[in-house]
Amino acid sequence: MKVLYFAWVRERVGRETEEIAVPEGVTTVADLAAFLKDRGEGYARAFENPRVVRAALDRRHAKPDTPLAGAREVAFFPPMTGG
């Protein structure tokens, strides 16, 4: 699965994108964020408070309980403000 990181999530992780083999048992957006959090210090900082990280699956906003099944791309980004 292609994973994209934006804004301060990208800065903390230290990369813009990567390809990840999603492990068995990682079935939702929240599961993926938890898996990524354990990949190192930058990831831990980026996902330390999962309530403030937003996600999109195949360019559509997704909630933490959204299944990953069938998705080709997931993006993680901070909350956005309009204006």
C-alpha cells in the first residue's frame, strides 16, 4: 500500500511517501496508524495523538474505523482549517 504523509506528519516521519506491506491484522485506518507508530521515533511522534491526525483512503476522507480493504493509497495529514 502506498502511504503519503503531509505537513507536520511528513516532517516528523521524515519522508513524503513509502510503500508498506500491511501486516495481517491491520484492517482499519486506526490499526495502520498504530502499526506505523511502532516503526521508530519519528513515527511515534507523528502518531502520538491519533485523534489529531486525519486520513484519506484513495483521496477520500476516512475515519479511524474505515476498513483498508481494497484501498491502494492512504494519506495522513493534520487537521485543516478553512478561510
